[in-house]
Amino acid sequence: MTDSAARRFVLDHFWIAFGAFGLACVLGVYQVLERSGIISALQSPAVYFASVSTHGVLMAFVLTTFFIMGFGYYVATTSLRMPIWNKGFAKAGFWIALLGTVMAAIPLLLGKASVLYTFYPPMQAHVLFYLGATLLVVGSWFWCVVMVVMLAQWKTAHPGETVPLPMFATTANAILWLWTSLGVALEVLFQLLPWAFGLVDTVDVGLARTLFAWTLHPIVYFWLLPAYIALYVFVPLAAGGKLFSDELARVSFVMIMVFGLPIGFHHLYADPQQAAGWKLWHGIGTFAVGIPTLLTAFTVVASLEVAGRARGGKGLFGWIGALPWRNPMVLAAILSLLMLVLGGFGGLVNASYAMNAMVHNTAWVPGHFHLIFAGTVITMYFAIAYHLWPRLTGKRLFSESMATLQLWCWFIGMVILSTPWHVLGLLGQPRRISSVTYNSLLTLAWKPYELAMIVGGLVLMGSAVLFLYNLFKTQMEGAAERDLTVSYAEALHPVGRLPDVLNGFRVWNGVILLLMIVSFGYPILQFFLLQTHNPSAWGY
Amino acid sequence: MPPSSRPHEEPRDDLPIGTWTLLCLIAAGMTAAWLFLYFGVFLPRGVVQ
Amino acid sequence: MHINPLEQKWLYVSLAMIAIFLGSIFLTAITKGVHPPSHIETIDSASLHLSGEFAEDKLGVRQQPDGSLRVTLVAARYGFYPNHIEIPADTPITFRMASVDVLHGTHVPMTNMNTMIVPGYVSQITTTFPKPGDYPMLCNEYCGMGHDHMWSTMTVVAKENWHGVAKADNLGEKP
């Protein structure tokens, strides 16, 4: 990427993302301390729930969206060798998203939007919160359009050619996000905003939860896909090898798009307003979307095996030790995959229809999503940052050994934080409580796990500081790096001509539309046929 | 720049047997753990509908 | 399209693993009726106290005409009412619950009594409690600043010691 303005544009996105991350980490440490109850001066539901709301919005919406947009612009320009399409349009998207973020941050930090990052009605936040969230999403849609247009323009200029894998996957993610965000957009535009502005008095909570559930599952794939992109196109090369299968990578990305969307009801298994038949249908789809992850695991690990054997690894598992563990991209992949095994298993449990009763709304749930998101996904975001910072700033990475230390600390901290969290869930501890005040014997068993989690939180905070420090020092003081080029992994078996279904998305958009109509059509329509009695707004 | 030569060929073609073995072990573990949780923890807590 | 033979075998292994999970789920759904609570029924949360079923004097544990036991509860910030109930072990108990205000959830730890309570809808869940003992019933969905304190108690009495309970006088109410 030779255009320095474009590089700065990507960096702007990354600094917003990681700035939000840093602040949210501090809030996280406060929360794990407050919840344990060991420092009585900290106890305050009002502060705690404002913190959790802010932490959730920053980590789940701000860190992710800005990182994904920045990474997408980088991949599009470097893999397609084109400038950003319509820079003014792209910049407008960035500024709208940033404005929305600031707009939502104000009520959040003032405790006027303590409705958590899921903002379920009928508890109502300050209207500025809903407006800000809307603008953040709308800003991201500008990015989606740029990605889709750039791919279309490239294909017109290169008829019949194979779309580079990094851009195929990035565009898949952009299209996925458009479909995904439509659910919450409908909820906010037609229900929450009119209600928050006082134009309507009541809101159908069942419909709101259904529309939010539409978004709530595939949004995790929006977050996950950039991590998978790095696993496919950076990691094999960093390990000294090639990508085991380019075609199957495309198959996995398509399957995640198609099966990741029509399955949101596993978030509503315990809800009264959807029928069991629909829940079972969504449950089947949820298991189906496990397949592309299982395939990704094989393709990526096989790529590592090929690289490890080329480095001299012998026997069944010798190639593991032979990999370059000191390379941050490779180390990140290994740690990320380890957490994917554990977090993925938790996901299988959550998907399992009635077994959800064992874990629904218990501490297991935040344990799960910290492991899989803060663990598997964010670890790869760190690796991407370390890989791209020199190429974006023209400065060599300040310290590679600090990067590997940081990644190890993040992994260790995440295991110490999330393991007790899962156990607490199985022991029945509810989620979203700020303290344990139940005068019940069974809660005595919870204390040691809460104390262990504090250790995890502190280790993670240290790791976050190392991460930000390393990037900051790179940008401010790093030695000059003249080679700004980026290379993407080559395929082990060169790809010939691909069928259209692995080179474009027209067919898949049709399939998605069909599946969404089947999976959400009647379940949403029913709210207009049922006689509902909608509640009005409540404070907290 | 990383080496771009073809990887050293294993005697048995390009079959990633380490990956296959590792993932099969993981799949077996996950299946056992899931069955334990479903039939050994969840259902004994009481049939639900 | 080229697929490595071992990767293809892995795909079959993955499908088989998922077939085991889905198979178990379908088997228990068909043979034992194991489902998540999914009873779609609307109600006006703002006038619960006026509705026949959730009037204060109808709450609690009652025996239905068909012999089954039903627990009728109201969820309100910050407790479940009535805030102490007694039920027999090893007996299917049907809970019917409604919220007077915001979203709540209810969970009895170490059991499968776990369901959302959505204002505007009646939640219905049927489960059995194998182990006698004293249990808390905890709210597990954020419902405001007092969420930490939202809980009630439940005693599960061994079946042989069960003392029976009043019959429901609301014949003709929805099942």
C-alpha cells in the first residue's frame, strides 16, 4: 500500500479501535474487582452497571467495527492493488461511525444508558444512546458499500479471473454484516427510536428481542471472519509454508455467511414468545454452522503441519515443536486455536436446544464469550496489528519479544478468567449481577472462583498495556522500515478456474434471502397477528 | 522472505496425518464431554419442557 | 475442486459428531418430550393484578383438576411472589409466570427450571426436581439496580413426605 493517506486512514481506524479497547480493559478490571466484593469501597450497582454497559459497547461494537473497517480497507487496497473507491464516501462513513460512538459514549459514561450492550426494552436509555448506536452502524454500512463496489470494479477489470482470497473473504464479511445488521436496524428504527423520542408509548418486547436475536448471532461471525482471514492468508506464510487449501477456505467463508444468519433463536431458547419448532430449526442451523469452523481448523492446522515438517519436524507431532513459536503471527494462531477448541465446545453446549436450561443467563455465558471472542478473535486482531503496524507506519515493530510475551499473558489471563466463570455458571450463578447478596448456602461455593477471576483480570490488564505500549513505541520511535509491501500466503495447490459460487456472491445472496424468509418470516409476522399488550418504558 | 520451495514430501503423499490425528482426538474428546454433560448433568437435573 | 483425502474424511467425522448431538436432541425430544419452554401466550403486564389467573390470592402452588401441580408466580422488581413455595420431588411441576414490569429471568441453580419472563407474555415451563432440599430462585436477567437482590426461596420436599396442597379454584382457566 503505497498511498500514505490511505495508510493513515487505516491507522485512524485502528487507533479508535484500540483506544476503545484500552479504556474497556480498565473498566473490566474494575468490574471483576467490584463483583468479588473484597473491596467494599468499590461496591455500587449504579457504577457497576454503567461500567458493564460501556465495556460491552466499547468491546463488542466499537473495537470490532473500527478494526474490521480498517483491516478491510487495507486488504482491499493491497490484495486488489486498487485505491480506495471514493475516498470521500469512505471518510464520511468513518466520521459518521465516530460521531455515533461519541454520541453513545456520553450517556453511557454518565450512567444514563445503563441498559447493557443488548439494550433490551422495556428498560429505556437516554435517546442519545440509541441515536449514537444507529450512527455507528450506519457508518459501517458505508464501508460495506466500498468493499462491494471495489470487488465489483476489480471483477469488471479482470473478467474470468480468480478473486484473491483475502478480498473474497473480506467482501463475504461485508455482505454478511449488511444482512446481519438489518435485524437490529429494524428494531431500532421502527421500535426503539420512536419509543425513545416519545412518539409511541409502548414497545413489543417479544418482537424487539426477536429482531435483536437476528443480529446477535451473525454479528459474532462479523467479528470472527477477520481472525479467520488472518489464519488463512497470513499464518501459513509466517510459519514458512503455504495455505493447505484455497478452495476449502472459500467454502468455509461461504458456509459461515449462509448458515450464520438464519440461526438467532438459540439466543431465545428460554423465551416464551417463539415456538419450539422454530427453536429446533434454528438449533439445527446452529450445529450446521459448526462445520465451516471444523473445516477451518483442519485447513489451518494442516498448513502449519506442512510448514513444520518443512522445518524438520518428524513423526506424528514433531512438526508442532518445529514451528516458529517466536513469530507473533504463528504464536497467536496456536494460542487462538487452543482457545477455539475450548470456546467452540462451549458453543456446542449453548447450541444444544433444551440443554440450554443448564447454562442460560448464568455466568457460563460471559465466560464463553470472553473465551471465544476476547480469546480466539482478539488474539488474532493483536497479531494483525503487529503484522501491519510496520507496514502502515514505516517503522519497525518496537519489540517482537514483547509481542510474544504479551500474547502469552493474554492467553494465560484469559484461561484464568474464563475457566472459573464457566464453573460458576454450572453452579448456577446468574449473569449480570454486581455482587453476591443471596443469603443462600449454595452461593458460598462461588467465592473462590470469583477471587481467581481477579487474577485473570489483572494479568489481562498487564497484557493490554504491553500491547498498546508496543504499538505506541513503534509509531513514535521505531527504526525506519522501508519495505511496506505485504504478502499473502500462496496456495499449496495453485488454484485454476473456480466455479462462480466460490468467486462471487450472487447465488449466495439468493440462498440467504430464502433461508431468512423461512427462518424469520413467520416468527416475526406472528407479532402482527397476535394480540399483544405492549409495556411502556421503565427506568432502571 | 520465507522460503518458497515445495515442502519436503512425506513418504505417504501429502496427507497431514498429524493434523488428522490431533483433530480426531479433539473430536472424540468433545463428543465424550458433550454426551457426559447432556446425559450425565443436564437430564438428571430434571426433564424439562 | 480438489479436496485432500484426509480433509474429506475429517468432514465426515465432523458430520458424524454433529449427527450424534442432533440425534441425542431429537431422541430425547421425541421419547421424553425434552424441549425448551416455548409456550406463546400474551397477557397485559400492566393489569396483572386484575387478571383472574395472576390475582394475588391465586398465586402459589395449587393442584389442578387433572391432578397435576401448578405454580403461579409473578415477577416484579425485586422478587418473585409468593417468595416461598414448597413442592414435591420427582413430580412434574408446571410453572406459569408473568412480569409486572421489565424483563426478568428465573433460575433455580442445579435444576433445569430456567426461563425468561418477558413482559406482555406468559412463561410456562414444566420440569421435575429430583433432589429434595432448600433452593434459591434467582433472577438471571438484568432488570435494574436491584437485580442483585431479586430472589425467592423454594423447598423441595421428598415425595413420601409431601403434604399435598390446596386445589385450584380457578376452574376453566387456561391449561
